[in-house]
Amino acid sequence: MAVLTEAQKQAFWRDGFLVVENAVSPGQLAALRAEIASWVEQSRGHTAPFGPPTIDGRPRFDMGAEPSADKPALRRINNPSDISPAYLTAMRDSDMTEMVAELIGPDVKFHHCKINLKLTGAKTEVLYHQDFAYTPHTNDDIVTALLFLDDIDATNGALTVVPGSHKGPMHSLFDGERFTGAVAAETEAALLAQSIPCYGAAGAVCLMHTKLAHGSAANAGDKPRGLYICVYTAADAIPLARNPMPSTHEGAIVRGKPSRFARLTETRVELPQQPKTASFFTVQGQESAKAAE
């Protein structure tokens, strides 16, 4: 049976995003939250990004600039599906996966995943951008699934999106020759004026088209905000740039079968510069923690 209704599918393609409740089972959600709690606890003993490293040698866990045992600053886990059976299962075998297949399937492959955390008191924000500018492909049948690991409301740094912006222009993430990972300030101001927030209970998912403009403010509340972010592509969408977050599962077919052909969409694509640090937050100008000298 289909997970999404026809009305929901139409809303996704019209607006470029869709929020759906109960995208994973209660047991899956509990396992994901327990893993997060253990990683946050582990981060209390670190004052800089730490491992185990990703397959390109970067620290898997990234922290904001002011960590302490009392206020942990863990903000990013790169490709948790590489190290956690719970996150691998949610990525490959959940209602979230089925929803993506119903939008861009039947043949779907995995690109990468990460967790973005905004713990209480964290200053982490996400400046406006479109994901396709980070991960350009031969076509744009690409969905970013943002699974809510916590209840998200107006207080704790919710994702904000610009409905319909996936049908508009691709905005540059360069300032001259420098890759900033974010749109220009005047462009962001215009996008923010059209943006709406995505709220929901833990276990909901925001399915987002790869060209949808989006961002989020810092957590100003008293509860954490975590997102498990999985990027899926149609099997015939072929990368035009190196994966900014390579994974041992990159290219795995999660629904259907591999494609013999690449499907090409005629367009002009600005190629990104790949981060060398633990996360893209540093690309956007937000420092990572540094070990004491």
C-alpha cells in the first residue's frame, strides 16, 4: 500500500516540500534518540571535532566553538549510518524510505546522510542555500529527507523553507571566487520574507526537493532540535561533483534496481568547492571547537 496520498504527492511537487508525521516506527525513533543521547554524552569529554573518522579522513563528530562538559556543543554527525545499525535501518527500511520512493522511484539510491543538532544554548544556524548547489547531478530527482529527532516548534530553530523556490533560479553560493556555502545577504533577505517554518513532533519528516531554498535560525529555546538528514536520488541521477560527505553506503540501491543509463536534464550548474573540515558550518563561517593548546 502507498504511504503517501495523491494529494500529498501533488503538494510536494507544487511546493517543493512536504511534512509527514510518523515517518519511522516508535521503536526506530527510540533507537535513534538513544544513540544521539550516547553521542552527546561522549562529546562532553572532547574539546575539538573527534572520530572515528569518515572514509575521507575527517572527524565524524563536529562541535561548535564553545564546548564544555556542562554545555556540550555537538552539532554534526557525518554519515551516522556508517557506524550505527539504528541509523542504517532508518535510512534503508522505514516509511521515510517508502515516501521517497513514491516521489522519485521506483529506483532509488542513497547519496549521504548526516545529523544536524542544535542543543540548548547552541549558536548554530544554517544560512540559506539550495542543496543541489552542494550536490549537483545530471537530473534533479533528488529528495532530502529531514527526520525530526525531537519535537520542533517556534522556539528551537526550526527549518524554514520558501515554497515553490525549487521551480525558480539556482542561487550562487559564491562571493566572487570564494565559496561561501550560502546565498548573498540580499538574496537571503528576500527569501526569508517568503519563508515558512516546518514544525512537527519527533518522528515526522520533511521531504524536501533538492532545489528548495531553506535555512534555519539558532535554537533560542530550552529543548534540543535534532534532524537526521538523508539524501536520496533517482537511480539514473549521476553526480557531477564529488560527494561532500562520502559514505561506505554511497550509491546503494535502497529501492528498485540500478540504472543502466544516466538521465540528463539540460541546465547550467555551478560546481561547489568541497569542505575540508568536519562540517559545512565552517564553510558558512561558523567556527568549530578547537583543542586547548
